[in-house]
Amino acid sequence: MQTGNYVIGIDIGGTTTSLGFVDRNGIVRCEATLETLAEQRADTLVSRLSDTIVKLRGNSAISGIGIGAPNANYLRGTVENPPNLNWGASVNLVELFQQHYCVPVAVTNDANAAAIGELQFGIARGMKHVIVITLGTGLGSGIIVNGELLYGADGFAGELGHTTVDPEGRDCACGKRGCLETYVSAAGMCRTVCELLSQNCEPSSMREIRFNEMTSKQIYEAACNEDSIALAAFDITARTLGMKLADAVAHTSPEAIVLSGGLASAGDILLTPTRHYFEEFLFTPYKGKVKLSQSALPEGKGAVLGAAALAWAEVDKMSL
Amino acid sequence: MQTGNYVIGIDIGGTTTSLGFVDRNGIVRCEATLETLAEQRADTLVSRLSDTIVKLRGNSAISGIGIGAPNANYLRGTVENPPNLNWGASVNLVELFQQHYCVPVAVTNDANAAAIGELQFGIARGMKHVIVITLGTGLGSGIIVNGELLYGADGFAGELGHTTVDPEGRDCACGKRGCLETYVSAAGMCRTVCELLSQNCEPSSMREIRFNEMTSKQIYEAACNEDSIALAAFDITARTLGMKLADAVAHTSPEAIVLSGGLASAGDILLTPTRHYFEEFLFTPYKGKVKLSQSALPEGKGAVLGAAALAWAEVDKMSL
């Protein structure tokens, strides 16, 4: 088996999939983004990714492939019942990739990949206990304990997006009700705006937007223009997130929590109120001790770098 | 320093304090229980414990002392802002004991001690990922990850009793509102009965009991006699517990959860509905995979054995 200077890190999200050729130092040589097309089968996405890789590859030898995907199980190499993808009960993503490539392949939860990325190349470097939250179409999380990613008994530790905010609350794609990600995510914020529009008569630019076309970016822009509905949506989102992050601290007691993903890039308009509510909800022994920061990696890079870090670790295992 | 065949394991609870002389195999040679007298200072309790130990000790050489106490911090040897004890901001319990004994002393959260006890001598033997919940005056928890007790960044991991059920909910002794232990604990169940009595006109033996004199044992006995208010209180308690245990699984993904402490000894009347709701609230990838059991150790012994296990570990460290 030829050993190259690069691995491929792939981040499969509900809407877009990103990939990058990444070296040992976490430098991304080249990258690409494609639509995930969530309604299509997994093997179709793997073929489309393979075509993209062929175009980018040139003469580079590739050593391994690491993939972050929703509901991925590192221990089994599978993606199981992903709530935002139409892939069914279980797809062995490692096997699908190995039909195209004769190199080590590993898969993990997309948020776990983001956490490994933050730990190796980001703001969590050198930390022992960290929680990384990805705020995209859904809400993902990766938990670092004693300097290592926590997989738990079955490979599925760290699914904070499906903890319960309100047992009588919003329908979740997972089949439950009131899951955190139905409130705190890009899609969750649109639902919050819609709920506020139903309750409140204040003028708002959000009333001009169809529900199906609303984006968190539009809510952000409206909030920057002092739109009261958009500002209230950020405040409600921050309160729910702050409360559930305080719960998370009461489990694993991290030294820091890192927010990454599209919605986290809203920056202070989300981060400042989240910090306020987070401190308010923290149990006394934790107050003032847990840093809450926005990822410093370029948007979307954390997961690709994390998937690449996972691939390098797999390469090292194979060469033992 | 003389090395003996016993350590002393001490479990300090909000109401009672238990101690036992425990050998290497987890056999309890002799034991005692005293009232904690939560309104008194910590050094008074330590003196009273010391008197009790003198009486029990006989000719036994003691190798070490392990203590489980609310809000105890293993890393610092302190008990900090315990919600059910009038001890103030910080008491160094290790130093207080070392004024009486010239042996290694270690302190940890009473629920962490219970978790170590279950791991070494109880139902969790040989497991790698477990959560132990203690249901007493309050609700404590100890989290085992990769076969070891999780302390987290600051020594305070595993405080599930102070995760939030309802941000507008019941006042908690910790200063927050709607904490899990204000619903799921002996005291929480009495509050639930009181709430049900206010909402509901059905006849119930619970109407004859003063709020301040009500115990979870009385609620248990009424439920065994088909008292509808008492049965409803168990159902509500089980639902809240099931929901928050499902949240806990979404953090650390354990293979089992063990319920211990006074309220857990209610057995199937609590365990059966808790299992039902727990499965209902579990995120799909975990469904059917997490055992939920009652501690098999004699009531109250888990924490004493855990404190003893902690002491033996400390003795081993000192002799290295």
C-alpha cells in the first residue's frame, strides 16, 4: 500500500458535504463542497464524492479517508437512522468507500469529527475536558473526556441535540418531541421566529419571508437591523442553549465549551446572551469556571480537519 | 505508619451518616449510623464520628479513611456549598479528619462513592460505562467512563440532581429553580404529592399527613394500598426520572444505569414505570440497549463500600 502525504477529510451534513486534502500538520491543500442531496441513497453520495476526489487528486497519493456523518458509529463503521438523511436504518459507509479506495477508512459522528478537529488544530488544543457543539441544520456534539473523544458503550456518546427541552414540545425528525435541536439549530430558529410571529403583533421583516425559504442568515441580518422578532428569536435560542449547556456541564464538567457551525458564526449576537443564560443556569460549583467560546477555525473547516485527524490516526494504526 | 486490615468508609448524607470498617474484599466488619444534624458545623460531625469510631474500633488497625459527602471535591479534599448541609462555602474535610487520624484520608461526592461501590462490589462490576443515581434526600450521581470515575476538569463531574427539568419550576436549595432533585428524590416526591393534593379531589390517605412529616416511605405504603394520589406521584416521578436519564444517556452512552438509595428501594413500583418512560425518551440509537437496574447492594451499603474502595486506593497510592 502506497503511503501519501495527504488524507481526505469528509464532512457530510444534512445540506452540504465538504471534503479536503489535509496533511499531517492540518494544512488543507485543496477542498470542495457539494450538495448532500439528503433524499438520495448513500452510495450515490459516495460515487459523487469519488468523482470529485478524482478531479481534485492530480498526482497526490492518498493515505486514508476520514468521514464525519450524522449518526455515524466509529466502532461499527456505519451510519444508523440519520434524522436528516434518507439513508434508512443502517449504511456501512466504510465498506462503501472501500469499494472505491484501497486505503484505511474511518467514520465518526460529524460533531465528534468537529470535536477532534478542535482538539488537534483548534481552540481546544491541550485541553482534557471539552464539549464541542455544532450548530448547523441540526445540533451535534462531541465530548472530550480525559483528552480523548468519548464513544461510550455503543459508539454513540454525545448526542445532545436529542436531549429533551420540552416533552410536549416540537416534533423532531428523530420521532421524539421537544428535542434540543428543534429549538437550537438553524431550522429550530426559523421555527422560533414562526412561533413569535404567531404570538406577537410587532412589525417585522420576518413576516415577508415564506417559512420554507427562511434561513438563519436572514434572521441574523434582521437582528442586526434591530428587528424585534429576530432579536427575540436569538434571545430565546440563547436561553435554551444556555440551559442545556449548563446541564451538559453537570454531566462531564468540561473546562470549555466550543460552539462551531453555521449558526455559531452569528458571533456575539448569539454568544453574549448564551454566556449570560449559561452562567445563570450553572450549578454553583461550576459558576465562572467554564469557558464558552466560538470556534476559531474557519467555518466548516473544523469537521473536515477532525475527519482528517481521524484518518491520520487510522493510518498510524494500520502501520503498527 | 501501621497498616491494618480495615479502612473506614463513611457516607455523609443530608439526614444520616453511615460508617463501616471494610476489608480488602469489601466485607463490612462492623458499622454504625448516626444523625448528620445538618444545621451543625462540619467539625462537630467529625468529632462525633471520631467518638463512634473509638467505640467500634477495638484493637483493629485502620489503614485509611474514605468519605462520601455532598458536593465533596476529591481533587481538593473539600466539601463546597453543600445544598443540604449548613457548612458554608468550603470545608476541608480531609484536614479535619487528619486532626484525629494519622492515615490517608480521601473524600468524594457521596454519589461518586456509591458509583465506585457499584463498580467494585455491586451490579456494575466489570462494566466500562455506567451511571449510578442515588435517590435519597436529594438526587446524586456518579458517572463511570472507560472503567473509571469521571471527575472532569474541576473534580465536580456528575451532578445530575442539578440539571434543569423546568426553568420556571420548583425552588431548589442550591438557589436555582426546577432542578431534577426537586422532583425526583424523597423530598421531591413529597412536593409532588402536595401538588397533586392541590389539583385533585380524589380521596387519599396522604391528605391526613402534615407536609413537614411526610416521608417517601408513607407515599410508598399508600401506593401499595392503591392510593391514587400516591400512585400518580410515583408515575410523575418515574416520567421525570426516565426523561432525564435518557438525556444522561445522550451524554455519556452508558451500558447500564443503577438506581440506589432509599427511594430506589421502593423497587418495581418506581422501576417499572421509570423503565417505560426511559425507553420512550431514549434517542433511537440507544433504544433497548441500556440496562436500568436497582442496586443489588444492601440499602445504604453502596456508598459506604464505595468510600472504603476510595480509601483502599489511597492506601495503595501512599505505599507506592
